[in-house]
Amino acid sequence: MVTALEPLTRSSLYRAPFGPGGASAVDADLARRLLSVALSRGGDYADLFFEYRAAGSLVYDEGILKSASRGVSMGLGVRVQKGDATGYAYVEQLDWDAMKRAAETAAQIASGSGSPVPAIAVPVARPNRYALDRVTLDVPGMDKRRLLERAAAAAHAYDPLVIKAEASLSEEIREILVVTSDGRMASDTQPLMRFGVRAIVEKDGRRQEGSSGGGGRTSLGYFEGKSPEWHAREAARQAITMLGAQDAPAGQMEVVLAPGDSGILLHEAVGHGLEADFNRKGTSNYSGQMGADVASSLCTVVDDATLLQSRGSINVDDEGHEPQKSVLIEGGKLAAYMHDRLSAKHYGLKPSGNGRRESFAQAPMPRMTNTILLAGPHDPEEILRSVKRGVYARKFGGGQVDIANGDFVFSLTESYLVEDGKITAPLKGVNLIGNGPDVLRRVSMLGDDVELSDGIWTCGKDGQSVPVGVGCPTIKIASITVGGTRV
């Protein structure tokens, strides 16, 4: 553990001015003065959220570097809570007058007097889940361009059918400082990198595309495990495979979900319903179900921010709390929700460290980090052998979910027909249609091969996007509606 004001990962090029030694350094005295203003109208609680973000991206296409961008954003968000009501204001300048105006604006959620005195903020300890020797933003642009060139060349070399290959890299460093009226001061520096390759193939006038990508809170050392060439070959393989895909069957069928990326179905169809704000408001189908059977007894679901260098991992959340591994569903029974400060107060619990926000311009709310269905007792080959006729879902695309009842529709970008226990023809136009809780109850076999998705997912909620991780083992669903064009 380290103290909150000792940076874990720092960029040599980009530093938050509100950090120690910065041009607009924020200390406990300055924070206490601002918090006093925020509480001046009688609020129960207030916090300050300082954020500095430097981000960049490169896109290589058609043999040239088509775009390269880099930008910096910075600001302060001030939140005041009075009962269940929240006042929020933000500014992009860190001079005293601007910050004071934001505090005064947020304070207007309350209309009383006798304001509480904010406690003296004390730095809190935090873990070290993504310390890096060098962040990608500090690496020369030509080095990163060569990675993209290697990926594009490898995709074209994979097969003459590849007519287009695009490679991209996005990167950022995010520094945050949270100071609360109850005496908490927490800081973190969060690196993030995502690499991707898209390949398009053509044959006899038909086109298909495939993609592969990965990353996390990591450095360019990521490519020592999965090289640009590996991702390029995977993207090209997927595209060529889908060239020969046949129309998908339709109707109720057994479905086997591949390990790793299939966790996005769990994330969307089940995970959002376990975020405590929906349950506090009574709008989730899991509201009032604590302790009830909500899934097959094979299923244990966790939200785990502690995984080293994973895309969804965080040392502290955006309210200054350290997240831990939370067991949400245990042996099929609902065990917990994911909480921010407001929902935890409502339920009389401690915050679970799931208070997250996209930026200083938004207030935090309960969000997932890395949401994982844990391993079961079955061999993955045994699971496939048990399927007479069904679908094997390998890669997911987009989807839609109704949080209130858990109904979902997901499209598959790579899937196969399973016949007599063997994977046979690739399928196109496959949609999975069902209900999240109902699907978890229909889990009849669960593999021992749990995998975490390779750092590609971003979650949207109420207009805010945050990086997340998903994971699962091989899963057999006894029956689910497959939307296709062939009966």
C-alpha cells in the first residue's frame, strides 16, 4: 500500500497541475475552504473531484497514418448532498474564484443554515494495481506507428482475400484527486491503452470483416504477450471464416457461450440490474430480491476491481473509496448490489467502491468494474459434446437491454452451428433474444476455463462511458431464443 498523495504511475510529459508541486497544487487547507463554501447552505455532505486527463489516438489505414490526435482536459466537480438530493457543478479553471463559484452553485441544493464544519482531510492508503515503468503517451509516435504498420502488413500477408486492414491505438493517463467533507483525501493515476485491428475480405463480390483487439491499464509491454501480428491474423481469420457463413437457424435452441468476451452478455443483461441505484429506486428486476434464488446454483458472479492491469480495475473509485472483490450472486442466490456513497447510505452499508463517473463534468453513480461469472465444474469439451443441435457463440457485437425486466437482444459477430456435439458451419445473422435472470437460471453446465476479456469494452449508462472488464467460462444455456432467418 502507498499513501494517496504519492503517485503510482506518472507521465514524464503530462502532469496534473493540482498535484503536489504543481502550478495549482491542492492541499488540505484549500480543499477545506472550498468544502466549507459547498456546505454553507446546510448540505449534509460535500466532495471535490479534481481530474486531469491526457489522451491520444492513432489510426493507420490504406498504407498511411490517417489520423493522429492528442488532447488534454482538466477540471473540478463539486457535489453536495442533502438527504437523497444531489447538487452538482463543475468548472474547467482551477483559480479560486472559479472553484468557489462551483461550490456555491452546488450548495444551492440545500436551503438551510447551520452548515457542518468539514473534517480535516487525511490521505488514505491505496493499493497498487497498475504501476508502470513508462506510459504509452511517453513513447515516441514513430514507435507506435510501427506497431500499426506491422499489424496492417500481417493482415494483408495472412491471405490475398484481405483487401483492407486498419489498425488503431488509443491511450490516456488520468489523474484524479478526491477530497470529502468527512475527511477523506484520495488520489490515483490511471493509465489506459487499447489496440485494435480490423480486416475486410472480399470474394466473388461478397465482403466480410473481422476484428481483434486488446489492452488494459498497461504499457507497450502488452505486445510481448499478444503481438500486433497476432491480432492481425485473428482479425483476418474471423473475416475469412465468416465469408462462408450460412444463414442462422431460428427458434428455441441450446446455446454454448465461449469463455471471455461472452461475459458482455452477463454484464449487460444481469450486471446493470445489480447496480444499487436501480434497486434503491425500485426500477430493477432484482429490487427486493436479496437472498432469493436468481440464477442456477452453478452461478457465482463477482465484480472485481483488484485484478492487476485489467481495463476495469481501479485503485480508488471516483468517490475516494478503495473497491474490493464483491460477490453479487453466490451459488445462484442474490448476495449484494454494487454501491456508491448514496446507495450505501440508503441501505445502511459501506460503499463498495463502485462510484464511478466519466469525467469531472458528471456526478458519480454505481458502475461495474470487472464483472465475472466464476468457473464451474465442467470440462469445456464435455459441454460441447452434450449439445445435440445448437449454437456456439464466440464473439459478441452490440446489444440492447431493458434494465427494468432484464430483456435483451444481442447480435453475434462470430458463431457456429453445433451438431451432435461438434462445431460445424459458421453462421451469420445470429441474434440471441432472452431475459437476463431467466438465462442465468437456465445455465445447465459451466466450464472450468474462466477467462477475462482482453481489454476492449466500454460501458455506457445515463450518458456516461467508463472502461470495464468482463469475463466468464464456457457456459451452456439449456434453451434460449435464437433469432435467425432459417428454421
